Amino acid sequence: MASGAEEWSTEHINDYESLISTTDVELLKRAWRNEKAAPELLPFEEALVKRAKEQIQLMEETVDEFAESGHDPLIASLYQMDVDRAQFLLRSYLRVRLQKIEKFMFYIWKSDTYRNRLSIEEEKFTQRCISDIGKHLEETVLSKLPENYQSVLKQSLISEEDDMVPEPQLDTFVVAKCERATRPLFLDGSRQSAGFDSRDDHFQMVPGDLCILRYRPFQEELMSGNISLV
């Protein structure tokens, strides 16, 4: 019995430590922070979410085996805390995306760029939300208004744009941390040009920098992983 416990503690614990030391949990934490701080819906981290789900399942199985092996329950509970932390990050990441979808559903649905950032499940959720909201507004409010004011998307039928659809405010300020050196950018969002050296409004971040900046000019840097939001 003792030899079995010794074998478990040397082999399985090493495997568990290797499992939780992988970077997926940290990547999930970064994805959650980025999604929470960004004013727009970011691309869905499909591969990362899939790996996180698989990793959580393996961690749960490992914790169960550890608890059943007769080891100190306190150690098993400490390992369970790692599982709970990973589950919290995954649920929080998915939840904040759903909150953005609910807020910008009409804008997301009419934009191919944003629709391509949805997962399959999120796309179904968006369709259902739009259908339910539209039906609810039609039955409770719009059907009682004059014909020119019965649009869900426009203040009136003579409006040229969908002026009732909330849009992400890309010019809002965010706190960003540099992970990799960014390319030189002007604060108006333009890229390096021939006259770059003659302008004094350019900006470049190096690893470790922490800055408060306007989101739009550094949007691509976030997508490429050069910066993260905090």
C-alpha cells in the first residue's frame, strides 16, 4: 500500500504539476482581461477554449484520483483550487463575451467582421437574441407607433443609417501592457511613413511598458498579441 502511494506521489503528482504549469491558464487569463477591457468584441479564442476545457477535465480526473488514493485531503483541496481557478477564468471569459453580444447584437450581426469573431454557439445565441428582442418590441411597443417609427434599427424610416444601433466606442481609453515591441504608430492611428522622423506625435511601446492610451490606434497590436489590456 505504501509503495502504491509512493508511486502515485512521484509519477502522478509530477504529471499534475506539469499539467497546471502549462501556459494555457495564463493565456486564458490574458484573453479574459483583454475581452473585459476592450470596447469591442474580440475574435473568439476557439483553440484556447478547447484546450482549456480538455485541461480542466484532465485536472478534475487527476484530483479525483489523488483524493481516492488516501493522501492528505488538504493537498487534494489545494489542487481542487487550481481546477476552480481555471473554471472561473473560462466561465468569466465566455460570460463577458455574451454580455458584449447582448449589448451590440444588432451591430455585430450586420458586420461581417464581427460576425466572423463569433463561435458557432455565440452565432446561434445572437440570432436568438435578435429574434426575441425584435418580437418583444414589435408586440409591446412598435406595433402601437406610427408606421414611420416601427423600425427596431432606425428612429424613423427616413433615417439613412441605423441610428438606434449601439456601436463599440473604439476611441475609448484603455490601460495596456506591452508584451512585445510594437511597430511605430502615430497617435492618430496611422503607420510609419517617410515623414515619420519629422513628426513628434508617434508612439512606440517596448516590453514591460504600461500605458493609458486610446484603443483604436493600437487595435492591431492587441490582435497580434504585442500588447495586452489590464
